[in-house]
Amino acid sequence: EFQGGRTEEDIISWCKKKTGPSTQEFVEKAGIDKFIADNKVAVIYFGEKGAKFEAFESYTKTFENAVFGHTFDEAIAKEFNVEGTNVVLFKQFDEKRADCNCEITKENVEKFVEGNYLPMIMDFDQNSAQKIFGEQKTALFLLHGKDDKSTAAKKAFEEVAPKLKGKVLLSWSEVDDGLGKRLGDFIGVKESDCPTVRIVVPGEGMKKFTMESDITVENMVAFFDEFTSGKLAAVFKSDPIPEKNDKPVKVVVGK
């Protein structure tokens, strides 16, 4: 059953993985170079045959959002500055490369790949919507416009991303652009509110939290820390509390 994203690239990748080997063997460096260049995320095992490779191969059959390769050639590994047995994730964004540098077990490879295959900041599109709302992952959003204030907010968001990497998913979008408008409608953000930072916890009884302070690196870190410590109150869409409510029929609002 297909559980991937709704794009041409996702569907093709899924079909290839289900009709062929889950990891491709390379005997030349040029083949790995092309493999890396052709894919947004490529994960390569460098090392010997045996239990470690079997653990890696076992994981490759379960993960749909990256392509996998391997080489048992020590000389090729050295050309990629790999000593001994290791798993390396190559990506066409952020820092471009991440090395596992861990004991090669299925669990460790899973933790490594799933912690590094996403951009630190995801554009809000079909793939990130599936990741956040489909898999019900907590996310920190920046919804912005095109003015100078939004430009400054985006710069601060880029600076805070490494500080929050691995703790929460980060995504941004123009609130009047494509899926950004739907996102804004969904979490209650208008263009006049932008730029604004929100935390969204998807799932049944979805919760939303609004950062009231200026959008700076320090304030965003503090905002997330308050969220994780349970000090923030969720924001619910609500009519204002009635000034008078002394009639026989009471008016109840979200607040």
C-alpha cells in the first residue's frame, strides 16, 4: 500500500524501490557521484559485507523517503573520506552531508536517517504537509508576507533552525501563496497577522500556540522552551467573551 507523498517524484521512487533491490551496489566512484547528483537525499553504506550491511539493508526496505546505495570497496570509501564502516547521508540542501559515526544497527541507522533527511526548514508543500499533518508531528511555523518585516523574520528563522534541529519540525510559507493560504485558514492566520510564529500540534484536538513577542532567535528559543515545559496556553478560535451574559439562554464561546 502506497503511503508516500502525492508527487511524481515520490510515486516513481516508491515504484522503483518496490520492483527492484532496496539498495544499489556501486563498484565505481563515478556511479556514486551520479547517484548523489540525481537524488535530493541519498544514503550510502561504506564497509564490509556481513551483519552490519544486513542491518543497513533491512532498514532500506522500510523507508520510502530516500534512496539507498552501498559499496564494499575500501578505495572508494577513502575517496569519500570514510574510514572503516559508516553510513553517510548526502543531501542537496543545508550542510549537504551527514555522517552516522555510530554502531551500524537497524535502530541506529533509522534514528540517523530520519533525523537528517529533512531540510532544517521545510517549504510548506504537499510533502511537508504529509509529514506534519499526515504523521501528526509537532511543527514550528513561520507565516510571512513579502515586506521588510517578513524578510527580517525569515532571517531570524534561518538562524534559529540549527538550534532547534531534532527537537521540532520547522516550516515556513507565504500566507497568501498556494498551500500557505490553506494553512493560514486552518490555523487561523490572516495576511494582516504576518509575520507570525506558531506552534501546531496536529491530531485529534489539534492545539495551536502563538508567539506574542518579537520574532528574534532568542524569543523563538524561549517560546519553544515554554512550550516543551507546558507553560503555554493553547489558542482556540473563538468569538469574544460576551460583555453581558445574564439572559436565560447563555452564550458559550471558545474562550
